[in-house]
Amino acid sequence: MEQLIYNLKEQIIERLNLTDTKPADVDSDAPLFDEGLGLDSIDALEIIVLLQQVYGIKITNAEEGKKAMRSVKTLAEYIIEKKG
């Protein structure tokens, strides 16, 4: 789980071109949107594409996506749950 969280942080930083951010700067429990990393809806689409390309996981509805993308930790838990 810790390795997956670290990998997700690296992938999100790279995918969203957050050049001044390091994985250690991202709190695993901090919100990805609004007050946490401050991501927006375009960033959410990038994360959805990342999940499909890297992990083979599709988010099928908005409510599921909102729940999964609360934080890096919830994203990792979602991946583990879907990969079962």
C-alpha cells in the first residue's frame, strides 16, 4: 500500500506537471481538490486517464469518482479494491 501511494504521488506530479512538488510534499490524506493540492476538473480528467492507462481501471460514475479521488490514500484503496 505504501509503495502504491508513493507511485501515485509520483504519477500525479508527473501527469499534472507539478514541477515544484515532490512526493514527500503531498500528504496522503490531504484532499486532492480545493484546499489540499488544489486540483480542478481538468486535473480530475487527467487522473481518470492515468487510472485507465496505468492501472486498467475505469471510473464508471461521478459519485464513485468523487469518493475514490478524495485523497491519494483513497485513490490507492480504490485501486486495490478494483484490482482485487
